[in-house]
Amino acid sequence: MSNYQYIDGGVCAPKGFQGSAVSCGIKNPEATRLDLALIYSTEPCTSAGTFTTNRVKAACVKVCQKHLEMGDIRAIVANSGNANACTGAAGMEDAKAECYRLAELLPISPAEVAVCSTGVIGLPMPMMRILPKFDSLVEGLSHDKGMPVAQAIMTSDTKEKTMAVEVEIQGKPVRIGVCCKGAGMINPNMATMLCFITTDVGIDRNVLELCVKSGVDHSFNCITIDGDMSTNDTVLVLANGASTVKVESPDDIFIFQQALSYVMLEMAKHIVQDGERVTKFVTVKVVGAETEEEAILASEAVAKSSLVKSSWNGNDPNWGRIIHAVGYCGAPVEEEKIDIDIAGLPACRGGLQTDTPSDSLREAVQVKDFEILINLNRGEYNHVVYTTDLSPEYVDYNRSEYAYWNQAKADGLTS
Amino acid sequence: MSNYQYIDGGVCAPKGFQGSAVSCGIKNPEATRLDLALIYSTEPCTSAGTFTTNRVKAACVKVCQKHLEMGDIRAIVANSGNANACTGAAGMEDAKAECYRLAELLPISPAEVAVCSTGVIGLPMPMMRILPKFDSLVEGLSHDKGMPVAQAIMTSDTKEKTMAVEVEIQGKPVRIGVCCKGAGMINPNMATMLCFITTDVGIDRNVLELCVKSGVDHSFNCITIDGDMSTNDTVLVLANGASTVKVESPDDIFIFQQALSYVMLEMAKHIVQDGERVTKFVTVKVVGAETEEEAILASEAVAKSSLVKSSWNGNDPNWGRIIHAVGYCGAPVEEEKIDIDIAGLPACRGGLQTDTPSDSLREAVQVKDFEILINLNRGEYNHVVYTTDLSPEYVDYNRSEYAYWNQAKADGLTS
């Protein structure tokens, strides 16, 4: 499936990148789980990022955006357990304090630091637990910490999400490393997502920005519903040129962009697939739409329908619920033109049931991974959304964040 | 709370209306549950209706709309267990066959019949079970069948939803009766909703249509998300003038419209409240919006967020998730202006947590019925949405419709 050579090392695989991770006791008071990570380039970088479009933005997101406006970043510090969102002026001070502290410990300016947080919203950051760990965080920097870095940004994720690939450009090997986090059980509307990408190509910032935008549109935005992003979603890419390969020609840019998009799409799929409580990985593919917007509306309506997702959880190949969701998507779809294939079997033709035996359809969805193919038969536009079922365990898991609040109360951060 | 005098009789309470209900074995093969209802006015009526905006419309909805275009209706026949949706030309023939059969048994034309269905989508109607019951259905018509009619249209509803009120207009009593169905466990996006209203006032059709539209906008549309209606949603109002009171003057129209809106809002709330698997009835009230659209976007984003609804199920007063949903609603809300009260307690002011003890907030949501009040502090527009929590049992309940499909297979209606 892939033409890329997988290599070890994650975000530390590209030359000149180091990582470190420690536990501050944000995720659990016993401080047995890694929850603070640092990624650092020994060389200056060009950098690009995309951020949540939520009007409620975490303090750290605002600081990241500001630092990217001011110039390029070459260090990323990220914690899990607290999102530093809805924390006002104090939250801004906390985020900046991390940047300033790093600039005291590393040969960089505060504005070269990106600061990221993920976790519970609305609680002050437990800075008394975080800042004292910065010395050991920086002391721990090394080239073999890709995995601990990936672990430190996990929240409800059940698996580390990290990889690295090597690609040949101008006859020389270059590397792209990545780590990301989503959630153990994805509601695609809500997954707080962090993704950090490192590469040792040299590349102009404006070109890098275009590559990042294109990659995100075809990966992370295919598991997110219309602007429905969390307060903290962040994708950051750092390119330090340490491979001595400069990506400039259209051919080289094409190769780099394809590789970048590939690792982004792999990470996006991993986010969806992760989690004990998710039992299905479903690809919702809409073809034959009259416009791209129509394809997006129809695929997202199906992918976010609670009733459709519940039926997948029950191994119920319920095409009636699927066409129902297509019908209310907001585009002028035509019932009598709609074809639906479920896991490769024709379930609906021209808005009507086919003679595919219902037992065959039920059998076909008794797998972890299947595709819903919806042909609107109105035009040439397509769109794909990757999503999951909705399980009773998802709801149960999300019923309460008491544990975090109780800890904040013990820390004197809330009443 | 109400200025209206409640009376018995449901849709048969207004003068000149009769009802009947039988079991055809659509809902269960043993035919122990009522699943076919008839409402009939002995006098001609003026009539009005509103229907789903889903592009995938049930055959019965298309027939209803056609008949209302052709003139007025005075009989409603409704079944539960099969939605007659995505059934193509055969479904249209089935719906029309019901109208023609009724016109043979009653002194009305086929076009005076509204035909409604609710239940599973995509299966042919079991007409071999339905049409043979029409004789006994018509023979059973009487003035005391309001309750059986309400029972026959139930699907996953756990309670009958019916009421009648008496109002004085021009010094004389007039009556409005109603029955409706939603679902036992409401996902407000998805509830298939039928509502039949009878009244013995006389009223011009164009006035009645305006009254119905206004009532629906402030009731059923407050439990439905932006066009996200089912294939079958239908509200029908029949006015037969049997009270001899003609509603014509602005004052009389006002009184009638208020009463009509009142019964619609009561029914809408009952739909939301119904169901063992729903543990909370939550009123999401947004005030201080800059535009009406902003108020609607913000309230609906909160009311349909899986994470917010899951937290309510867990008695978790999670204002962080609420402001997060407000942030992605699509309107240009301003984080630092947002105030949130939960069950009467200030939880968030200016986008930040208050000093309300978290124990007090938790205590406050340990009730079945509470309000989330969100002040955007940007203008003068308000909107209210009535919604529920999301429970693990909801998902479990909706995992499979196998039982219906197995019955259809036994009937030879699917393969």
C-alpha cells in the first residue's frame, strides 16, 4: 500500500531533532504517567501550523499563533491532562511562562517556542507541578525519545501514534517524523487533536505552509466535521534542513508534499481507529455529487448521525438510516438517484432496496473495517470521511470528568 | 402554569370528530399492539399541515402534500411499524390504496384522506396485513377513541401523548384535541414525529396555515436541529367548525393561535421527556445573541453535542464542554463575553470559571429537569431548545432493527 520506507525514531528520526518527556502529575497525582513533552531542533527551522477554528481558543493556541506570526519556531513543549482553555489572562501568562522558562534553558528566544496543551477545559494549569520539571525536561533531550514524546501527549488515547518515513529527494534520503494524539474513542466532532511533524528537508516557509494546508485538508479535516474542532486542535510542522536537501523544484515539492500528506493521513486514520470502545472503522465515501460541498455535506451527515453510527455498533447494515441522513444533509440530493453499497455489496439502487439478501449484508459488516459507498449520481465530485461506530461504552466513558476536577480542587485551583 | 382548561377525549374531544384503532400485526406478528389509527370528521374541514424538509420523503408524505394542495382533508389514517419510506412507486401505490379504500367505506373522496406512516425505513408496506383491517377500522369509529388512536401511532414511545383543552372564544367554548408520537429516547435530530390536531372552530384555511406555522416554529422546531428532520415528520390540523364559532377577528385569531401553540409546545416537551432511557430533560436557553440565527446556532450546537449530552447523563455540570460547543457553533461569539448558568447557578462568567463550588454545581444537576442559560452578551436575541442527555442505553437501543427486517423477510417483502 505504501511506497515509503518506514524508519524508527518518530519525531526524532529526522536529523537534528531531539525529544524529551517527563511526568509532572497533571494526568495523575502519583506522576506515574508521562504528561510533558519537548521537541527541539538543534538547528533553526522553517515552520508552519494549522489551528482550531473554534471561537473559543485555548491560551496556548493563541500563543502559538502569535509566535508563528512573529517568526519561526524550533521547539514544541506540550502537556496532556489540562487544555489551558477558558483560563483567561492567567492562562495566557501560564503559556508564556513556559516559553520564557525554555528560553532560559535552551539557546532560543521565547518566541521560538510553540506551547501546546490537551486535556480538560476550564481549569487553571497546575503550574506548580509543571515549571519545576523544566530542568529535567531539557536535561533529558536526546535523539531516541520519539516514543516517550508520543506517550506524553496521550489523553484518552489507548495507543501511541507515531511513525517516521524516509524518502529520496535529489538522490538523497530525507526524513519525516510525526507524533499525534486524538482520543481513545473518537467522536469526530470533538476529538482534541495535536500533531507534531518534524523533517530534515530545507524548505521555504510559504511552500511549507501550502504543503501543510493541502495535507491537512485531505487528512485531519476528513475526520472533523465542518469547523467543529476542539479548543486546542493544532498541527505543527518544523523543517530544519539538516539533511542538506533543499526542496525547491516543482518535482521535489511534489514528492515532499505527497510524503507529508501520507504521514498525515496515516495519523488521521490511526486517530479514528484507536480505542477499545470503538468497534468499527468506517470509510464513508460519497461519489457522483454535483459539487464538492454536496459531497462533503452528504458524507459528513452520514458519518455524524448517531442513529447510523449506533447501527454500525450493532452490526446492522441499515441502509434506510444512511439514506435518511443523506436526505437531510442540506444538499439537493435526489432520492430516486441514490445508490448505496455497504461493504462492497449493493444495498440500495435508485433509492430502493436491492435483492441482496439481508443475511449477506449483515455478514459483510461483521468486520472491524468496511466502506459505505454512496453514489448520488448527480455529478463528478467525491469526498471521503473516516469515522467510527457509536458505542454505549463511548457515552459511559464520557459521562464525567470528576477525577480531573477533584484533583484541581485538591490543588486549590477551583472551588 | 396553564390558563387552559384540560378536558378528556384527545383528538375526539372537539365536536364532530371520531376515532378508531385496530391491530394489523405490523408492529408485532401476534397483532397484540394497536398499529393502525383513523381520525375522521363528520363535517368538512379546513386543514393545514407541515412536513419534513428531508429530501428523502416517505411516500405517504408525498401523498399528504398532494392532497393538501388539491383541497382540504377530513380523515387521517396512520400506521406505526413501517414508515413507507424509500419504497418507490410501490410505496406510492400503497399509500394511495389506503385513501381509495377509505373513500369506499366513508362518504369522502380519496383526496380528503391524509395517510401517515412511522416506523422502519426501506421496507415495503405489509399491505396484506393492513387493507383487510379497514372495514373493522371504519366500523369502530366513535367519539371515545382518543386514547386508542394515540396508542396506535406509538413506536418506541413509552407513553401515549395526547391531550385536549377547552378555550372560550366569543363567549362560547371551543375545543382543541391533539395526539402525537416521537420516540422513546429522543435524539432530537432524528425523532420521527407525527402530530394530529383537531379543533371544532371554524377558520379560513390561510389563517389556519399561519397559525400552524407559527405554532410549529415555537414548539416542534425547537426540538429539531436545522432541517435535520426524519423522512416522515408530519403535523396536521383539521378544523371542522362544529362549535359554530368562526375565528375571524384579530382578537379571536390571537386567542386561538395561543391555544394552538400551547398544545403544540406541550406535545413537543412530552416528546423530549418521554422514555425510560432518557434521564434528563434539559432546556438550553441562549440569550444576548446578536441575531436570531446566532441564538439558534449556539443553542443547537450545545443541545446536539454528544460530549455535552454524555456529561448530563453523568450528572457532570461540565461548563467547559458547553462553552466548547458554543465556540464551534458557527456564529462569531466572543469567548470573553460568555456567561453560563447551570441549573440556576453561575458556572462561567466572561469565559472563566466562577467561584461557585463544584459540589454545588454537581448537586444542582442531580435532578431530572434543569436549564442551561447561556448569555452571549452581544445583543438582544434569544432562542430555546429542549433536549435530553445521551445515555449508553440510547445507543444500545438503536443498535439494531433486525426484528423488523426479520418480520419483513417472513412476509416475503425483502430478501
